[in-house]
Amino acid sequence: MKSTKILLISFGLIFFLVLGFAIRVYMLIPDREDLMSCFTTKMYEVKLCPGGKNYVPLNQISKVMQKTVILTEDSLFYTHKGFDWESIEKSAKENLDGGKYKRGGSTITQQLAKNLYLTRDKTLIRKLTEAFITLQIEKHLTKNEILEKYLNVVEFGKDLYGVKTAAWHYFKKTPAQLDVVESAFLAMLLPSPKKYARSFYAKQLTPFAFKRIRRIVSDMYQYNRITDEQYTAAKAKLRIFYSTPDQVSEIDTMDEQDNSAASEEDSGEDSSDSSDQNEDQSDPNLDGSSSGDVQFDK
């Protein structure tokens, strides 16, 4: 009798926990009207409002910037349904092998869900809620609408949210004017914006920042996201982009070094860079665009 009573209480507690979770998720899950309206994001309390002074439509963001973010953050963005299972599996393995949380496997859609509606808590309930919201975002928005909202809300540094604010703060440019190296710099910031932005304030690239930007530029070229002319211009700009003399000397052997690194990865060696990506399959509408001015705004 006593064991039956305990069992009933246990089932009752589980039922109410599940019910409470379901109610919470139901209240958070957005529809298209919610997603396209003006509101303040949960994580950073950013005012996200299409047509607002800090909001920029996707067609006013350089194609190079769009391609760079997709290649570095979510290379399968235009083909998956919200989740990159291969990346999730790889992340889980690395975290288990390392005995601690080292990297995530979040897609752009998952990052958007988290930024819009959730907190920074790393709990199972939050991850489950994120998954439900991710599915809703993918259901109600096109890929370009998702990318547009992501680029308008993502953090690029201390109190810097959205590509419009970031482009002006770092380069005194509009998002449409961003070139290859500037886009690579902004993409480099994304995993840890406050930390990685120190290169800008010190007016000198850290070894990590230089290596990462150089790798991004090389990948953009290797995966045919930029033209020969853009690649040549980007390498020239790297020479004056807060690079040290030693870093400048590395640019001359850039192709050789990056080809060597690519060969090592092809042979099965994992890159130590936590932002390493799978082979990209991006939107065919993201055609090449000129990188324009190669002078860095100091």
C-alpha cells in the first residue's frame, strides 16, 4: 500500500512537471505574426523592430558579409531544417571526451531562437525549449528572413548588437559597404565578441585573431564565395589590418599554409579551432560581390 502511494505521488509529480514545461513552451512558441512584429529580445534586451533605426534589411547587407557568417557559423544553413545533426554529434563527442563543455553545435536558427526568447542558462529544459522554438522559426520564416533577423540581433561586442551598429562602430561603414576582411573580422568575433574584440581596441590583431581571419578569408576563396580579385584585395588589406610585421610576412605564404592545413584536415585531423565548419552548401542567390575599398578605417 505504501509503495503504491509513493508510486502515485511520483507519477503525479512527473505529470505536473511535464505539464508545467508544456505550458511554458506553449507560451513561448511564436507564430509568424510574433516573429515579424517589434519586440524586445529576452537575452540581451535588444529592441528588434523591422523598419526601426537600427534594423537593416538583408538586401542592404553586403553579400560577402552574409556568405562569411553562413560559412563560419552554419555552413549547412540553407539545407538543414533548423538542426545540423552532424555538428551536434561532433560537439557532443568533443564535450564528452574533454570532460566539460567546450563547443556547441548550434545553427543560426538555434542561435536566433536563443537570442530572441531565452536566457543564457545551459539547462536541459532551456535546450528543449530552444528546440521547439527553432522548429517554429523554421516553419514560419524563410531562410533569408531568419538570416536577416539573426544579423540584426547578434552580439558583436560590448553593447553592440546587430550588423548595422557593428559596421559603424568598427569601420564607420554601412553593412552594405563591408568587404571581405571586415566581414571576416566580424565573423571572427561571434563566438566570444567581448573577448575577441580586444584586437580592435589594442589596434593589433592577437595571434588567434590573425590566424582566424586569415583562415576565414582563405575558406571564402577555397569554397568559391569570393572572386580572385576579392581574394587578392583581401590579402593586400590584411597587411594593413592591425597586423604585426611577423603576421604580414605570413601573408606571403598564406596560400601554401592554408592548403597544407586543408590537406591535414582531409586526412582526418581535426582543427583546434572551435569554429571549424563542414563543407558549405549555401544559398545560390548569394552571388559574388565586389569587396570594394580595401583601406581600413583607422
